[in-house]
Amino acid sequence: MTTEQPLGELLRECADAVGGKNFFLTLAETIRTTREGIILAEKKQINYSSGVMTWNKTLHADNWRLLIDCAKVRTKDGNILLSPEDKRYKNILNMIRTLKPLSFTITPSNTADGEGFSFNALEVIDEKTTRISPLFKALFVMPIDVLRKTII
């Protein structure tokens, strides 16, 4: 599983690792209906009907909101790091430094459904290029109807 492969193929591979498309879509819908407080809580876990999603880092509200805002922005090359002249540059740079090690792990309840998968929220290419992971965008930002069409 690499982020270089087409998004539909990547999503299908991840869906297969958690029991299929319906289980994957259930996870995405659960994430959408989860209150921000649960994501920012110390527990670092969301349970859904077919498994559990955990992450390795406690999140702070300001960094979380900035990450979600950056994931919604569309740029030609996908780079979220702005030029140093931009007034938001320092905030985004600090968010990247803080959340660079942030990774999510999805584990199905039933091991027969698959072994699950993990992904990082950010892809740091070099010191001037950072992108939001396509899986992060798909699970946290992409509208569910678009996600359904992409995963088919």
C-alpha cells in the first residue's frame, strides 16, 4: 500500500484490509459523526461497529482544526506549506512539526476480516513540501458520496 498509487486502488486495498467496502465506509461515516471532543480526548480511540481506530499522539484543538482546514484546501501540487511571506506560514509550520509523527491504525474486530492498516496524517516530502495523506483526506474530509464513488 503506497500513496503513489491511484486513490481508488488505495482505498480498495485498505477496504479489503478491514473486511470490505461496507466496513470501510462504516468507519468513514463513524468518523464524520464523531464529535471533535472524542478525537481530542486522551483515550486516542474511536470504536466503530466492525473495529477500532487508534492514533499515537494526543491532539490539541488548534492543531487539529488547522490540519482539517489544510486538508480541505486544494492546490495543484498538494503542498500545504505556504511561502514564508504568508501570515499563516508560521502556524502551519508549527502544526506540521507537531503532527508529523501522527499516525492512525485501523484494526478490525474480527481477524478474519483482515489485518487492518495504518497511515500517517502528513507526508513530509522535503523541508518545503508537505502534503496531507490521501487516506487522511478520504477518511476525515472527503464527502461520503464522493468516497463511495471513488472506492467502487
